[in-house]
Amino acid sequence: AEELGIVDWSEVAVDTPVLVRQSVEEEWEKRHFAYFKNGKVYAWLDGATSWTVEKSEYVFSWQDAKLAEV
């Protein structure tokens, strides 16, 4: 599964670097993973992490997500 790019998002640690976008026409954006809920990946806004985010509600769900290679 890992070689095919399949991710078990329920096992991903908070603040893991991810790449996200809303559509295939958009460029990937760098973010940090927040959580996975109802089949959607949520990431902290504006490049924040759980350590730097002002409010825990500052997350956004993304249409496409993948783990970043760091």
C-alpha cells in the first residue's frame, strides 16, 4: 500500500508534513497534518503546527492530500 501511495490517515501523527490541494488544477501546498475525520484530511492553516496554532479550530479539510517527502 505504501508503494502505491495509499495512506492510512488514522495512523498519521499530528504535525506530520503533508502536501494538500483542493483540485488537480491547483499546486500542492505545504501544511502539517491535524487529524482525519469523516473521510477527510484536516491540516493546520497557514503552515501552523499544533504547537504554533493560535486556536485549535484553525484547521481546514482538503480534497487531496499526500505525505510530504522530507
